[in-house]
Amino acid sequence: MIIFGTSAYLYRLAILMLTCRHCGNSAAHTVTKYVTKFTLFFVPLFPISTTFATQCTFCGMEQDVLKEWAEQSKTQAAGAPEGEAYGWVQG
């Protein structure tokens, strides 16, 4: 008997201060990478699909984003001085 299936994994890439398209509030948005992997005997072997999304922490609205935008947001958040990537530094 062969046991196979899929497992879902999510990775938080960044947290950014953005204006939500749904509610209009300036709030933190999480940039998330969703990966679905094929499993054999409960061991994840290879990714089947990968999607990227951002979610408003105020209203919960989630929307898909392009991979390039998500990766750029990740590097922007990592490269900015502390607090600046999240909009905490006023200048």
C-alpha cells in the first residue's frame, strides 16, 4: 500500500505598513508564501504549487500578489533600518 498526498506550508516573508484596498485603513500587512508539496508516506518531496499573498491585519482581506513583488517586499523589509520598513520611523 502506497500512501501519498499533499501538505500545505506557509512562510511569512515580511510585514509592511500599507493602505488596504478593501477597508482603506493604513495597517500592517503580512506578505505570505504558500507552498503545496507532494508527500509520499507523509514525507514532503517536492513543491506542486507556490503562491504569494498579502493580508490586511485590520480587516483580514487577502489578495494574491506577484512573486516579484513579494520578493522585493522581503528584501525591502530586510534591508531597511529597524522600524523604517514597518512605517514606524517618521521623517
